[in-house]
Amino acid sequence: MEKPTLRVGSVSRMSPEDHARLREQVEAHGCVHLIQTGEQDSPVDTLRALSVHFGDPVFHNLSDEYGIHPIRYIPGYPEYANANVEELGLHTDGSFEKTPPAFMLIHCEAASGEGGDSTLASGDRLYNHLKAAHPDYLAALSAPGAFTIWRDDRMAERSVFTQMGKRIRLAYRSGYDVRIDIREDAVEAFHHVRDWLLQPENFVRFKLQPGETLIFDNMRMLHGRTAFSRDSNRSLYGLWCNGVSGDGNAVSCGIDPGRLAA
Ligand SMILES: [Fe+2]
């Protein structure tokens, strides 16, 4: 799969053309890896400046007044994947919330020496694969309530692929920190997705470096990370955005079957 890279001087001094290219990359590929080549702004300033394209912040327990939350080992928060060091398989965020976040921005302050690599897979490719090779699986995964997911007091019934107007929203999760019940007629399809996501040609793996930002469409891309040491000083900051901005100018999210068919 393709992960586009965009190089800019400093985020705070991006030109209107830089901003337009950023939007184009996310629209075209569902993600962009932004590298600052000049003086770096603070993680908070960087994320706030970039988020103007992706809607309003989505807040949660560990986020600050701007919705920005730390992603590093924090003892005492076993329930938060972001505060822990274990491997996280490819997933979308917030599948147990009523409305999952539309976009995620991750900014790297310090990388870990060993491990802590980022992984990314394309929901467009997954959708195309199922449509061409396993339409029965695609139908089973698109049925309402294909899986039910619980995390602490939250629960949601979901499809892996949900039609939202002309777009399709992807939701997928597996792993140690959530409970998932898959509807009987979707079990085989769900396992097929799990196995597809383990094949090296279906994801990219890379290490975010200090000053770099990864932006992705959480309704179209899956993300994960490899394990790292608790002693590592890996420090990232995350910001979820809801894809809805006051000026109506946020980038559109989700898989676009019309684009894929073109
Ligand atoms: Fe995540």
C-alpha cells in the first residue's frame, strides 16, 4: 500500500499550497506522513495548526483543553492502549464509542530506540479485495450488528463496513483490551480480515521520527504499533477530530466506492 509523504518547512509557516497538498493527499490516500524540514513547532501548536482541516476535537479522559492526549507509557492506566507498551494489531479507533473519531493526528516528540513502530493498512484495499474475491464476506461484514464490542462501560453494535451517504465507514478491532462478539454468520469473514491484515504486503511499517506527524482517516485506514520497552522515552501526542468543522470545510472521511470503481 501507499503512504504519501509531505515535506514542509515548519507547520506554522505552511503556505496555502502546502495546506492544499496536505488535503489532497489525505483525500487521495486516506493518510499523509508530514515531515518538517525547518524549525519545529511544539507538538500542541503543530497538532492544532494541522487539525483545521479535520473538524473539531474529540475529547476524552486523558486529553487536554485542545483534545490533545499523550501517547506514551503511563503507569496506572492499564485500560488505555495509548498509555501502554504492548503491540497493537491493526484497528480503527473508538469502535466502542457511539460515534468513532473521523480523523487521527499523531505527532512524534521522541521515538523509541527499539520497537514502537507504526503500522498502517488501507481500508480501500481491504474493501476492494473483499468485493473482488469474497463478496459473501463483504456482505456478512456489512450487515448491521456484525460484531458487538465492549470496553469498560461502553458497548456498540457495529458493522465492519457501514454505508454513510455515498461513503462507507470502516470499523475493525481485535486485541487484548476489548471484548468482541462476532455474529455467527460473520465469524469466517472476520477471521479472513484478521489474516489478510497480517500479510506483509497489506500494511506498511515505519518509525515516526521526532517532529513528524501522521494524519489518517480513521473511517478508511487501520493503524497499529509494535511493542516497545517500558523504559523507552517514546513520546507521541494524539488528537482525534470529528470530521465536522464550523465552516463546513473539513476533508471528507470514509471509503469512497465511487472513487475505487473509477
Ligand atoms: Fe488506535
